[in-house]
Amino acid sequence: MKATSIGHAGILIETNSRTIVCDPWFVPAFWASWFVFPRNDQLPSDLMRKIEHPDYLYISHQHGDHLDEAWLSQHMDKSTPVLLPDFATRELERQLSRIGFTKFIRTRNAEMTDLGDGIRVAIHVETAIADGPGGDSALVVEDGTSRLVNQNDCRTSELGDLLKHGPADMHWLQFSGAIWYPMVYDQPREELKALAHSKVESQFARSIRYVDAIGARVVVPSAGPPCFLDEDLFSINMIDGDELSIFPDQTQFIQRLSDLGNNKAVLNIPGTAITTTPEHVAVTHCVPEADVHRPFTDKRAYLRQYQADWAEWLHKTKSSWHVSDRKLVSELQAWWEPLLAMAPALRSAIGGNCLIKTDNEQILIDFPAGKISSFNNEPIKFRLDIARPLLEGVINQKAVDWSNSLFLSCRFTAWRDGSYNEYLYNFFKSLSVERMRRAELEAAQRNNSSTEASAEIELGGYVMQRYCPHRKADLSEFGVIEGDNVVCTLHGWKFQLRDGKCLNADDHQLSVRKRTS
């Protein structure tokens, strides 16, 4: 089996008889904020022909750095069969149908699907609201001689699931950030830098757990980081290490693995191919060795050249963002108040008002009352400052997932009074009747469930409930003791050992006590 990086989470998988293209992303995403790093706009023409005409297409989830509608609509053969994850809704299928795809292979969660000629695939899904608009997924491909696990940025909660089909030869996985936190928050810079450092460490710890669990013959760091070429966002790139950033590149992750005795990771750029047979692992690049290392060893100059090459495109794109003088509050009332009426449990879990500030307008979301109004100095728990073109854009689109359509751009600022509230962002990811039903059901189930620790584990001299209060990750797999806290490395949530208090959110409590001899 041969797997070639086509940038970010993109992979061209070639077997003896079939090809699968995974998550091809070429057009900058999230309001022209995210660009592929290292760049993939100079791939060889023969490789691009294979990418545009595969036997199968796999899209792991609906985020713009995985589902590139602009590129797919213009470049991908629309007769290509699409391998569909077993998500709770058919949003992904509908989205791909709108841009012309007609053939879909619906898989069953974690079950092998036979594609013929000895090729089998299994797609594993994670379906909580926090996993993405409709969920997230990982792909396992086997051809009778090799097995590839394409985990991309799917946060698989059960470590052993991806190995149920047999041992892995290749493991492609995310290791870097894919969120706006903490960069956009209105806090002192030194506090934000400490939070960013903690986030990076959490990301590395989670990815290392996956690497250890899968135990593949070769590890391929992928699915990030993006780079930021707009000068307004350029400081988010991690170049010297002093930046306020959660986006380390793969050289740092490979070094961390090496420090732990794992030397199986492959430095790769778009065009790097990894071939596995039962006897060998071979790595080839489409450029000279010095050019493979240049994006990492001479990153600032590399990014500045990349920036210059895309400057005209970026200028034209931003110039196309128009604004009007219409009042947005009435539009949001008509759109959101019926959704808020559907979600009493979600509103209760948010528990306070959110102010949206934009040019010439301030809009209050009164979650307790389920109402939208113009702001009149009411007390607020959350604030989002959003540039008018972006706010109008997502309203014009009736964008049902503002995480994907707005927040990942990092083109906004945020403030909150107190801890992170996951339910607030779940609201912004669920702005349709279909999604709000799921968000409300999840909120109701989680807030009505017993908090008693029916199953316990021992960890570092403490007895604690086995499942994390945040997303029920198994702490026997993902829990680590760091100083006075236990950390769930699946999402980086921390709980004080002395009393179980959650340091990320006020509404989560871990049952924990010191072990008695």
C-alpha cells in the first residue's frame, strides 16, 4: 500500500487496484484565514491527476479544512463514489450532493465494507456535538498486505477500537491545534501564553496516547497545523516559539516522540509517499531533501514567500466581503428564537446572557429567557466581538455551524465571566432544527445523568471515577497526574485532586479521593 500526503489531512491511498482520496483541501478556509502548511499548490501534475480522478472519495467531516467545496466542485470527478461515515444525520451527503456528487456508499460504524479486489474499509465515527457539525470520523483501509489508520483529527474515545481489524502499518494523525482558544480571548497576554502552552502539551499528550495505543510501524504527523498568511493573523504562526499560538509543527512532535524512544515518525510534506509491504517501509519525496526541511528550518522566510504568492488572491477575497446598514437583531430573532424554544436544557446549562458586538449594533442572547434583543446594558456572562462582514456573512448563509463558518477563522475576540462553557459553543454549532434537537438531547442526558462514580480506578495514589465528567473518556486510558491535578488528555480537561473541582468549567465535578493504605 502506498499513501501520499496531499497536504494537511489529505491523503492519496493507492493499492494494487484502487485509489482513495481523503480530505483534499486546497482553497484557503475559514474566511481566508487557514492555509495549507506546508503549501500544496505546487504538486506535480501527474499526482494532481490522480487526486482529481480517484476510485473513491472519503471526507472525514464537514469542517472547511477537510471538506473543500470550492475545490471539489471544480476539480473532482463527480462520478466518484463517496465513502460516507455512519453519522447521525445525512448532512454530509446532502452537502456533497449539492455540488454534484451522485454515488454514495453508506458504511456502518466500525464495520468493514468490502470494496472488491481485496480492498476493505471501516469508518469509525464520533458523534457528540463537540466532535464537529455532524460528527467526526477515522478511516481504516486494508488491502490484504497492509493496513492504514487515517485518524486525522478524530478524537477516538476508545483507544482499542481502531485496532479491532488487526495491527496497523501506517498511522496518520493530528498532533497540532485546530481551535481558536486561547488566542482570541480578552485576557492578559502572559495568561494566554500559559494557556496556549498547556493546550499544546495536552494536544501532544493525547496524540502520544494514540500513537502508543495503535503501535503502527510508521507514524505520519498530519492534519495540521495550518498557517496564517493574512498579516492580521500572521502572529498566530509558531515560528520562534514565543508566539501566542497552539500550532506547533511536526518537527516538534517528532522530537517529542523521539525523546520518548519512538523513532517511527516520518517528516512529510505534500508529495511525500510512504509505501508499506510486509517486509519494508519506504519513504520518498517529490522534491530534494533540502526542500523537504526548508518549511521547518527556514519557516519565516518560507511563510513570507508563500504570503507574497497569495497576496493578490487574499486582497481580492477580503475586498469581496460586503456590509450593509440593515439591522441584524430582527433576523436573528426570527432564526434563533424558535431554536431557543426547543432547547430548555441547553439554555439552562449555558445559564447567562451572551452579547454579540459588531459595528453599529449590539445584540443580546438571553439564554435563560430564550430571547434575542438589542443590548440595553443587561448583565452578561459571555461576549463575542465579531467584524461586521463576517457576522453578516454567516447570517446571509444561514450558517448552521458557526464553529466552522466563523470561529475557526480566529477573526473575532471573546470574553467570558468564569470558566469555559461547552454548551454555549454547542448552541452555535447547532443552528438548525435538526442539529438543535441533538444538542438539546445531549444536554438533557448529560445534566440528568447520575454523577456517582459507579466504576472507579486507581491512578497515582488516588481513587477516582473511571469516566471523565466532560465526555466520558476512560481515565484509565487518558488520565494522567500532573502536579495537584488529574488531566484527561483526550480534551485536556483538568480536575483538582484535593476536591475534584474542574479547572475548565464550573459544571463538571470529578469524584476523587486519596487512596488509603
